Amino acid sequence: MFTGIIEQIGKVKYIRKTGQQAHITIQFQKNFADIALGESIAVNGVCLTVADFGEDYFSADVSEETLTRTNLGELKALDWVNLERALKVGDRLGGHFVSGHIDGIGRISNISKKGKDVLLTITASEEILGGVVEKGSIAVDGISLTVASCDSKSFTIFIIPHTEASTSIKHKKVGNRVNLENDMIGKYIEKHAHLQSQKKEKNRGISNEFLAEHGFV
């Protein structure tokens, strides 16, 4: 479990692809003093497991599913990535609950300055946008952000100076793809509402409306 509050940005040292899988090594800039084998670290919002580490790096294996569904497959040496270690019980929850399981990919369609802030417009699929609400939370490359506005094709977010300076967002350009994870609580509510709707439909039984709908009356 993560919060979307990025601890630091790391740099891809190298990435080796073997068939449909990959092994990635990331160099971090600040000390992860108590890093351990098997722990979870979110890389651009993707939960990865530490397979090896040293004083200033860690390595992880990336599955075919992850390469297909996220932007990690596009990474190359020297690219910057957002890093966040897993949430500890008792830590402050400064962002929102983030699982590290990416729902889909978005694409940056516009970047503009609004005073000291940066306004990003991100296009996404209908499935993703169905879970995006104005003033709600969304994780973009692992960063917990608040949705400023949304429509049927895209949503916008404001990037404050601190977030721009301390994440990889400052290296992004129009056309770049970003990992998106919708708000976890919203996804559970949506699933519950869908199941309730199915249950109600199942319990309708035979009625005049049912017979009319299926051409019997």
C-alpha cells in the first residue's frame, strides 16, 4: 500500500528485456538505509518487488503483464522515475490510498503554465474516465493528485511548484504516456453499485415490463 507522496526520483541504470519480461535496475539519490529483499517499491506508481540492492541502487523483475499495461516497458537507461516505498502502519497518510496496481495508461495532451503552477491535460480511455471525478484523487505515475476538471475524453490536474520540483513530472512532455490508478475507494463503490444493479435485475422475475421487453406482449 502506498500514499502517492513521492519520496524521491530515481534514474534507470539499465533495463534488460528477455522475451516478454524485463529486469530493471534503478539508482536512487537519497539513502534507503533499511531497504530489504522482497520489499515493495512503487516505480512510477507500479508496485515492484526488490530482487537485489546495493548502497545506491535496487533491481526488480518486471512481468509481461506489467510491461503491457504500464509505461515501464518504454523506459530506457537514464530515464527518471518516481519512487515511493510501501506505507508503514502509523505513517502519515498525506496523499490517498494507492495500491500500485495500474488501471491503465493516459497520454499528456497539453501542458500550460497557470501562474506558478503547471496545468496538465491527460487523455484516457472511457473505462478510466468513468472513475475520475472532479476534485477527486488520482495517481499519475504514482503521484497523488487532485482532479481539477474532467470530461468524456480527458481530465486536468494542477502541479504545484513543490510537486514539479520533487517528481519526474518536470521531465514530461506532450505526447508522453503516464500510468493511471483511479481512487481505490471509488472503484469499490462502483463495483458494489454494479453488483446491486445486477441483483435487482435478477430479482425482477416475470413482469409485464419483462414480457414487453422480450416481445411477448
